[in-house]
Amino acid sequence: MEENERSGAVGLPRCLVEDIAAHLSDEIIEGKIQPGQQIIEADLQRTLGGSRAPLSYSMLKLEGQGFVK
């Protein structure tokens, strides 16, 4: 896999981080996740079936985009 296909995290495919971030931003935009609602990574892990690392990097991406604090 080429470097441009990876996220800032070592060994994590960009598409996984991007897919999770896109899913969560869609839920925020659609109002399924409310402003001020606490997002718990363990709950997302169970719901989305992912591991902690891609979820954490996805949350950092959303924070950088202003979706979460």
C-alpha cells in the first residue's frame, strides 16, 4: 500500500478511518447525534464493530473538522 493511502496513524488504512469519520459526520449532520451529546468510543466500537485505533483517529479527524470537541 502506498503512503498516500494511509492515514496519519501507522498501519491504519486511510479508507477505514475516512469511512468511520464519514459515517459519524453524517449522523451528526442528520441529527442522529445531537449537539453536546457525549460520544463514547466503547459504544461506537460495539456498534461499528471496529477497534479503538481507527475510532480514535476518526474522532481526531472530526475534531479537526469542527464536528466534535
